[in-house]
Amino acid sequence: MYNEDLLSFEQIAEATKTDWWTVKNMFKAKGAELLSTKERGIRRRSRDFEKIYNLHYVDGLAFTKIYKEYGLSPTYCKQVLRENMSTLKK
């Protein structure tokens, strides 16, 4: 959940019906690498890039349509594309 789905401690706690500090302490006790909020956001945006790129440029969906159908805000979509366009192979 933490590394693959990039969920926060709060989201994991909600899914597992525990407290977020219990989840965080468990990660620390096991010596897991903890990501900053910023790093988790960068990874999430990188992961979402291909999906958003295909929806917007290949399928021709407007950002508002992507928001309505997939719940990804126009601001988020633009940021994902701006940060990751350089990763495209030319």
C-alpha cells in the first residue's frame, strides 16, 4: 500500500482500521524507508503520466472530461504532463 499504491499513513490507517501513528511506528520499527510527502507526490505523478498522456493526447479528452470520468483534476493533469513530458522518447 505504501510503496506500490503510494498511500499516506492516514490512508493506510483508514483502510486497515487502525491509527495512522500506529502504522508509522510499525514502518519505523521494521526499518522501512519512509518517503516524504513531496517524494510520494513526485512518484505518484510519474506513475500517472502515461495514463493522463494517453487520455489527453491520444484519446483527445479535455482535462475537464478527464476530471469527470477519472477524478483527476485539470490542475493535477497539467502538473503531471509538465513534470514528465521530458521522459517521452523522441
